Amino acid sequence: MPACVLLPLRAFLGCTFIYAGLQKLADPNFFRRAAADSIQSQLEAAAHSSPIGSLLGPVQHVAVVVGLVVALGELVVGIATLLGLWSRLAAAVGLLLAFGFLLAVSWHSRPYYLGPDIVFCFAWTPLVLGKPGPWSVDRWLGTRARTEERLFDTNLVGVAFGTVQQICGHYDLGRCHARGGAVCEPAPCPVLGPRGARPRRLDMDLERRELLARARLAGLVALPIMVTGGLAAVIGRALNHGSSGTPTPTLGGPAASSHSSTARRPATSQVGSSASTRAGQTPPPSSPATSPPSSTGRGIAIGSASAIPVGGAATFTDPTSGGAAFVVQPRAGQFKAFSAICTHQGCTVGYSRSGNQFSCPCHGATFDAATGSVLRGPAQDPLPAINVSVRSGQVYVTG
């Protein structure tokens, strides 16, 4: 099978990983600790639901560094794959990234084939196992090294054995003079026999030349990659400056934030990578609006009703489940609360005051903020309601 059949796969994987890396770098929420779709929130959520959660826990303290490594890693892998530079190494790193996303994010996808990361894992394997294909820097560097050693590639052309007998000076009436009159046969033919192998020293010299040439070229490509990543970050923040609007207040204070990581949020995927907050959505800040929740005989107080704007919402941690939740005030004096966990795949939804709705940043499902009902799929079930009441200016979760 010709190597060119992998060109479409190589182009897709390269472009997808470049896009994923640039998207993360350009998204200010990705590095903002309080954002629902930040790398910090994703690591916290994955630590509670992933089979490698024990490994993800310690890296939460350096979440920004992890986010930068992932974003730049995807960018480098994508560009190297498109260029065909260090192609097998780039494909191996891409496979490891996809496998890590599979364990941290897509492990709970049901059925399993709906999770994209498992597909990316297997999509990288032909590039890991195969040799550098056409239109690749690796192949060009190898050809140049062999040309400098005057080891030119030869194109093999099929020739019938009868033609070989006609042009061979040793053939005579079915016998071979070069083999002492033995019967002329293709297998032991001295003309068709293999040439002597190249000295090992020459092969090592060719490998050394190719390695140095790849290293030099990789160094030249590194600077444009860093510049591209920096420009993406600057442009992304300039375009999103002031677009987040007024932050959604948080009820419950430190006690709530200590439980917020139990809400299940998906982490970044390859190829799909970080789910950016949709227009009009505002992630909850880390600063509390009121005192921590307190339990009474008539429910659990989660915060002050005055912190919830009319026609707006506030976030809190559901004391009964430990999951993220929203309490809204559609009209003055009317309070309703809903789980913030999307009923589709478990992402944490965000609140859009302009549309008075909850939106899932992962797959685009939207829910009515006043009723929790589905406005747009793929989710089919409404957000679970949480019973709340207001007494003496405090909001209580009653069941």
C-alpha cells in the first residue's frame, strides 16, 4: 500500500491538534482558576472521576503549567505532523496526549465509541508504526543525506525472467555458464542476486546526518511556534476583553469551594480540547458572596438572598450531593435552584443572563433558567431541581 494513503489522516490530525492548542492559548478562561472550564476546574473534576485520579490530584497545584504544557504540546505535535518533521516522535506524543485525555475525560463515555479520544488514540497508531511518508521533511532530509553519499535511490521495474535470459551473457540453451552449466533458474541467478550490504559505518553516518539535520530544523521551527502561541494568547485576550460581563456571584464561601471539585466536569480533549465558555456565559469567581452553609432544623442555609440579583443567578455547592448548582431569581422574591451538571454527559453548565438560560460548553445543550427544561439538545432530560426557600433573608436548601 503506498504511503500517500496516510496523507489525509496526517493532515486531519495535524490541523486538529494545531487548532486545539491555539484554542486553549487564546481562551482566557482556560487559565483562569475560577472559570468553570479552566484547566484547574477540569483537573479537580477528573481527580474525582478518572481512573488516574490519584495522579491528577498533586498536579492541581501547578494547573497553569499543566495547561501550558498541554496547549504547547498540541501545537508542536500538530505542526510537526503537518511538516512531517520528527513525524514518528510527534505521532507518539500525540497518541500519549490522546490516551491521557481518554483516561481523564472520556473514560465514562457510554457507549465508549461516543468518546472522541479513543478514536484519536487509534488514529495516531499508523503514523507511529509507519515510516515517513511523502511530502515530509523527514523523507527529504533522508534523501539529501543519501545523495551527498552518492547513494541514489533506484526505482524497481518488473522485468520478465525470459527477458533477463535474452540479455544475459551467461545464458546458453537453458544453462548458465556463470554457474558451471547449471540449469538457469531465477532463485540462484547471479545477475538477479542481492548486492553486498552497505557497511554499518556508512549507515551510522547517514543516521547521524539525518539526526543533526532534523535537530537544526526543529530549532528553527521552535521560534515561529512560540511566536504563534504568544500571538494567539494576545489576540484571544484582546477579542475577549470585557466580554465576560458581570461575574456570577458564589454562595457558600470557602466551605462550598472545598466541595466544588466533586462536580463532574470533563477535562480537555485532542482533539477537541478545551470547551470555551459560550458568549454571554460568566464563570463563577472563587471569592465568596456570603458565609459558609449552616444547617438548621428547617434546611441548610447556603447564603444571603440579597447576593442573588433579580433576573440573575448565583452558584453554590449543593449540600446534599456535593455537586455544583445554581439558584436563580427570575422575578423579585421568586427563587429556584437547579443542579449545574448537564444531563447529557456530565459537563458543568454556565449561566447566560442575556438569554436567561443555562448552556453546556461541551456539546451545546441549553436549559431554561426559570424551569430547568431543555431548550436545545443533545440533552433530553431537564436539569434536576433543588428545593430552596428563603427565610429572614437567607436561602435554605430544604430537600
